[in-house]
Amino acid sequence: MSTGLAVEQEYEPVILALACNWCSYAGADLAGISRCQYPANVRIIRVMCSGMVHPNLVIEALTKGADGVVMCGCHPGDCHYQEGNLKAERRAEAITLMLQDFGIEEERFKLAWVSASEGPQFAKLMTEFTDQIKRLGPSPYKT
């Protein structure tokens, strides 16, 4: 027997966080150890360096199910690979141009610097980015 009340389910985006091994992944780990709350729908993938993330990886994630991608690296000047984060910055510019070609909002991608000691900042970044993606709604590539 139906009561006639529709149960609204809130949209929960899929967020992919690409975190460098030396700083950002450690910052995410600190967020967990410190019990900092951030959305459970963030999927963290550890990469050796943010500069090693190819733009095609971000585009593929956004066209195959992710609603947003955050690429996290070491602060400029602190990169384990000297200038990997500067390479990531240049790649982020290319990613932004590619997003336009694919008809994907630029706001679905973010480059951020997170050090190993910034657990609370990592949690805040993930919460704010997830909220931003919720406002945008599902990816145009969602089936």
C-alpha cells in the first residue's frame, strides 16, 4: 500500500581525488587519523606525484562516471621531485582547455596544494569541492 509520498533521494556525486604520495596522500591520512569529517563519496587514488597525472586520466574519469576530480599536490617549492607540482600546474591549464572541448564545466576539476601536515585543510577542501559539485548536479556524461 503506497502512502503517496515520494521519497526524495539527495544527489551524491562521485568525487575522485588524485593525491601525491609524499604530501597530499599523507594529508588525507592525517585527516583520517585526526577524525576530520569529509564526504564518504570521495575516492582517493595515490599517485607518486601530481606532475605525473596525465590530462587524459582526468578527462577519462570525468567522461566515465566521476562528477568531479581534485588533483592534489605538494605546495610549490616542496615537491619531492623538485618541480613535479609546477608540471601539474601546467597540466591543469591543459585540462581546463580540454574540459571546454568536451563540454564539461571547468568547476568539475580543481588543482590544490595540500601538505602532509594539513589534514584538516584536506577535509575542508574535499567538503567544499563536494558541495560545489552537488550544486552543479550530475555530470553530463552520467548515464
